[in-house]
Amino acid sequence: MPQSSFVMYEEEYKEITTVIDKLLREANAKCVYLVDKDGQLIASSGETRDIDATSLASLTAGNIAATGGLAKLIGEKEFTILFHEGEKDNIHISLIEQRVILVVIFDKRSSLGLVRLRVRKASEDLGRAIQKLLARMAGGTEKESLLEEISDEDIERLFN
């Protein structure tokens, strides 16, 4: 069953970015990304300037989909954590609430153990924020709530 795209509200966005900023610091990571399963970037933090975030988001979603197929082949529902080790950088990928993907890129300044420990706590916090966002999206019709947030001034600025 296809999942609807996220409608990001400012309150939940701030909550999410606070969590990933904290994860970045506490895991001593280079950068952190939050991506939806459709490959859309939700938020990022850290040294993101030299990384094509659009490509990273879509490739990460594809990676999760591919390993999901592998999991089914061996009788698993899904793999929720993936790890890729490189010469200089490593990528830790985890699935949160079956809806979003947390990507942590780190180098030798950190360790897999530290990243896994910090990701576990951040995943709980992000899970709560995602559940809150989903509940807010489900409360009333999405179009009505979006239209209520748009003012006449917003429309004027858009067309001027």
C-alpha cells in the first residue's frame, strides 16, 4: 500500500532538526540526513555542502528497497539497520517507524559502536516526532489545514 508524502509543519520540523543536530554532535558524525522512503530529503545537519543530497536521498531509499527484497528472500520482514564501511567514511542507515530513513555519515573521529548507541536514542525521539506528524496529518483534511496556514500576504508575496 503506498504511503502518502509528508506534510511538514514548522513545529515538527524544528523538533526533527533538533534531534538530528544533537545526534550529529553526540555521535561525532560528519553529517546526518533524514529521508522518506520515497527518496525525498526531509532534513539534514552537519558537513552537507559537498554531498549531493538529492542523489543521496534517492540512492538511500533504493538501498532500503533492495535490502528489503533480500530480507524477504531469506524470510525476514525487513532489515532495519544497514552499515557500509569505506576507506575514509562510513554510512550507518536505519529505518524509523517504517516510514523514514536516518543516514549518519562518519569517519575515524567516531566509531560504529558510538554511532549505533546514539542512533538508538535519536531513533526513539524521531519516532515520536514522526508519529506526532502523522497524527497531525490525519487530523482533519490535509488540504483544509494547509489552506488555513496560507494568508493573503503569502499569496501576494508569491505573485509579486
